[in-house]
Amino acid sequence: MQQGDTVAIVSPSGPPDAALLRRGVERLEGLGLKVVLGAHVLDRQELPYLAGADAARAADLQAAWCDPAVSAVFCCRGGYGAGRLLGLLDWDAMRAAGPKVLLGSSDITALHNAFAVELGVPTLHGPMAACDIMAAEPGPEPLSWQSLRSALFGTAEAVRGERVLAPGRAEGVLCGGNLSLLASMCGTRWQPAFEGKLAFLEDVGEEPYRIDRMLTQLLAAGAFDGVRGIALGSWVDCGDPYPVLEDRLKPLGVPILAGLPVGHGSPQMSVWLGRLGVIDTESCSLAGSFSNTEQAR
């Protein structure tokens, strides 16, 4: 991306706070981007956890992606609801529109995974337009803001972890996201598959036994068959997740780097999914061997 590009903001999941959205727009405009809002971005409906009707949210997402004037589609926030849109999107039309940037995290994992399967395009896992990390009144969280700017306009920065669960070095295309969303996609056409890849996992507000259940589901579904390495992000309000993470993942026999500030919490660093990454436990880092315009090989 570059200054002057147009960014469309949509609400595929939960309803955004209007004040946070306004400040998020202003900050993106401060980067020299032109910002347009989806027609239904502030819609509401009888289910209060959804930002409007499924058809309206899907229409905004598809219209933004298929608009040749739009270089990037940024999601307002997570919550819940993105998975409800996957069967409503015209994937052929979106495929014909060509690659552009999709930015989001948390519930947007459903879109990251489906875009990888259906469109084969890299997507950006990072802070969203109407969330506190970007749109708090005092200003965006500095480290998160710098990481997002680097990922959008330059070369993605290496992200440092805090602990090593299994030593080693691994290279592969990075994929994954929120553990709850990945587990929920088992048995669908968008089921996660980490063969030959690096798996990234994070979550928020999940007790260790629920993390166990979701990892067990993914393991039983074969999602981790052939995985090359595992990068573990933030586990905010999850108690102590590391005993179960070690118990379920260490037997895979691949390098596991943990404590990466990616996912929820603060700071919230940006990483590209669908592009080459490198886990190096000696330097305790997840690095990207790509620029923001390079496609995964």
C-alpha cells in the first residue's frame, strides 16, 4: 500500500462504537489514506451481538473487495458473526477482483481462513479500526501503531516472543489465528490445514480446559498433520494456558515459540498470514521473509 490508497471499513462481526470508529477513521486518514465506510457499517438488528443483518454485512464486504478503487478492506472490530457470512459471499466474483489487503483479528479469523482457501491471498492479522488499540482517545498504542504502519507500507517487523516451549527453527507460510474460530471451522469447507506451514494460535477469555478441548478437536481433525512449527500469541484472561499448550502441542515434535504479543491485549503487533514466516527459538522471534507486496511462495 501507499499514501493516497483507498481503504474501505466494514463490519462483518459485532457492532462498532461510533466514537471509536470516527477516531479510527481520522487516524487512518492521518496516514495519508482515503477512507470510505460500508453502507451498513453502523447497522443494528435484534441480535445485539451482530452489526446488522447477515446479508447486509456480506454485501458490504463483497462490495468493498470487488471495488477496483479500494486497495484494502479493514474490519471495524471482532466479537462474533464473520463465520455467518461465508456461505453468502460470491467467491467467484471476489476471486475475479484480484488481491488486496484484508485487515482484522479475533473473529475475523473466519475471514482470514476462508480467504486463504477461496482466494489464495495473504491477509493481515492486526488491530482494527474501531478498537481501543487504534482508536482510544489519547491516541493509538505506539508499538501496535508502528507495527501496523510497517506491515502496511514497508516490511513487516520481527515479533519477539517471551518463552520457548520446544526449541528449533522452522520456515513456512504462516496461517491460523483465533483458536476458538479455527476449531469452529472443523468439518466445513474452510477447515484449517497446517500441513507444511507454521500455525499461529491465540485466544481470549478461555479457561485451560476449553483450550484443551479445542486443541484436541483440531488434532483429531488432522489440522496439525505435517505442521512445521507453532507460534503462540496472547492468551488474555485464559488463566495459565501453558501446561495444556505444552501437553497438547509438544508431542508434535516441532519448534514452538510462545508469548508473542499478537492477538488480544496490548501491544497488538501485526503479522501477515499467507506469507512466509520464520520461527527461530534461539532469537525467540517470529520474522517475516517478505515485504508487503510479496506473495507467499
